[in-house]
Amino acid sequence: MRNLAPFVRRPLALTPLIDVIFLLLLFFMLTSTFSTFGEIELSNARKGSGTVDSAQQRYFVQLGPDRLTLNGQPTTMDDLLAALEPGQVLVSLDDATTAQRLVDLLQSLRSRDDLNVLVLE
């Protein structure tokens, strides 16, 4: 037997949908972690900036993805810190150097208060 009553479309109830969206929002807010990122102060060497102090010892550090050199000689991070005396450290970066590698170097140099570190562009 066929149903002869006309098809009546009921209005869509949005209340369950809003509840589900609210629960998802609450779940993601409570399960996410909010971390603060540390900041490292950088000094960029620019043409004509600063004064020249001839008595200050200068070191040239080249940093690459797989290499670390001090005045052209390959070195390790521990040997670098031991070899540096009070003075100025100029850091030059290779093209493929990652930001994490630079941050690691700057963190280790930051432990020495007698060093003036400049990152070259």
C-alpha cells in the first residue's frame, strides 16, 4: 500500500550541531599546549656602525650545517669556547645553515659575558 500523504520536510535542528562544535572546540583548547618561545638578542654588523677598537681581540667564526671554523681552522663547540678570549666574535653563516644551529651557537656564546657577538649578514 502506498502512502498518499504529501512529503513534508522538517526544519533542520541546529542545536545538536552547535553542541558538537562547542565540544570539539573545548577539546582542542584543553588538549593543546601553549609554550612561550625564548628570544635571543642579535646584533647585526652594518657598514659604518660602531667604533673601531684596535686593542680588542677579534675572532671570525664560520657556521655551516656540518662545519664550525674559528679563524679558518675547523673546531668543535667545546674547543671554540675554550679558545675564545675576551673580545669580539664575528659570526658568518653559510647558505644552508639552519636557525637551530645558529641558536645553539649563540646560546653557548651567551654564557660568556666578556664576548661581543655580531652576526654578519
